[in-house]
Amino acid sequence: MDNEANLNNKALESHHPWRTVQQGSHQQFLQMTTALHQLTNQFCAATLLHNAPQNLQNIWQIRTQETFHLG
């Protein structure tokens, strides 16, 4: 019976390799994911800052048009 259970476990591992992922690999994956998340946030912040003058100008024009009914 133990032999059969062992064979079943090996079959499962071959179909689901992520079940045997080592803790080190998992830790590395988390670190890479965190780094990617931080880079994405930095990119978004940089994009917002880069576009800020145009965005502010657009808002100013819209508010001016609304206030003085120029639109």
C-alpha cells in the first residue's frame, strides 16, 4: 500500500511540478515580483510627473471655460 501511495505521489509531482518547488525558488519569485511591482510604481509616478504640466494646463483650460462659459 505504501508503494502504491508513493507511486501516486510521484505521478502527481510529474503532473504538478509546482508542488515540489523549493522554498528558495519561492522566495526568489517573491523578490522578483516585489521588484517588478516597485518598478511599475516608479514608472507610473514618472509618467504622471512627466505629463503633469500638460494635465494641469488641460484642467486649467476646462475650469476657465466652465467659469466663463467659453466652451
